[in-house]
Amino acid sequence: MTPTVPRWYERANEASFKLVEGGYVFQAPSPWIFARPSYYLVSDAKKAEIFACLGRYRLLLLLPGPASLCLMLPVILFPSAIGRLLSPLYQQLGTGFFAPFLFTVLMLLIAPLIAVPQIYLARTLRPLLADASPTEERIKLVEQLPNLAAQTSTKLLVIGLVSALAMMVAGGLLLLDAFSEGHVAGSALFSSCIFVVMGGPLTFYFAFLLKLKARSKRAST
């Protein structure tokens, strides 16, 4: 029987584990997205159970991407029609509040898709970690990133880098368009800053992972 080759998101789960004496340290994400993770000492058998759970969790994390694209697609394909549709709202809110309002609405639509994976993971991990021992051992970021880079496909990292760069370019084009039209205001500045603030760190993150992956390949040859 041919062994099953792990998918990229399953291989990436290795970054959540660190081999230590007596088993593995597992970094359990907090149900609260920005809270600190918890750490547990788990056995090989327990690691396999958690691994399956993390695989489904990472698939759920992909949902916001296609959802955001579906929300933005009408704007990209039919800008004039969407502009006419939103024109009354723009006139009512004014330049300074229109872009923040649209951004807030978009975040409210995407928020459930971000919360669902976290809720799923918390509910699934709770029984698996009920008898696991908490540990003071930690998985540092400098230990985690090389592992994550090595396990993630180059194609996926390149797609992430290109997407992040596209966000920064979009922010620059928005600002350039506002300058050329002579109406640089809060709305244009807010929109361009959102793209740049989100795209800048993501560009650095994916570029750094690609550098670590290249270093890993050189070391293995």
C-alpha cells in the first residue's frame, strides 16, 4: 500500500510541535485570536490525534481569502455600477466616513469566518488536552519559522508574497489616483493606508519565509 503524502497544510502543522525528552511540546492556539498560546507535553499518539484536528483547522483558515475575493469581485468587474449604487451612501456619509464605514462592514462580514476556525479548534482540542500536562517549555518564533518555511510549498509562499505586494501597489495607486484627481482627503488616505499597513508586514513575512526555505534547501544539499 502506497503511503499517503501529507498535504502542505498538514506538513505546516509540524511548526506547532517541538521534540523534547519525554514526547513533544505542543503549542495550542488560544480561542482568543490575539491571546497567548498554551503549551502542553504530549505523546506520539496524542500528537497524531492533534495533527488531524489541526489539518481541518488550517483548511477552515483558508475561508476568509475566497470570501474576501467574492466580496471584492463585483467591485473589480463592475466598478461603475457599484459606484452608482454606493453614491447615495457616499454623499450622506461624506469623504471622511465613507471608507471607514465600508472597511467596518467588510470586517463584520469576514469576522465570522475568522471566528469559526478558532471556535472549532478550541472545542476539538479541549477533550484531547484534558489529560495532557501543561509545561513551562516554549516554542520560540526563531524555532518555529524555519520549520514552517521548510514545510510550506514554495509556490504557496510566492503566491502570498505576490498578493502582499499587490496590496501595497493597490494602496499606492489609490493615493496616486487621489492626487491626480486633486481630491486627497481622509477617505483616500484611509484606504491607501489600510492596504499599505496590511501589505507591508505580509510582504516582509513571506519574503522572510522564502529566504528561510532557500537556506534550508541549501543546507540539505
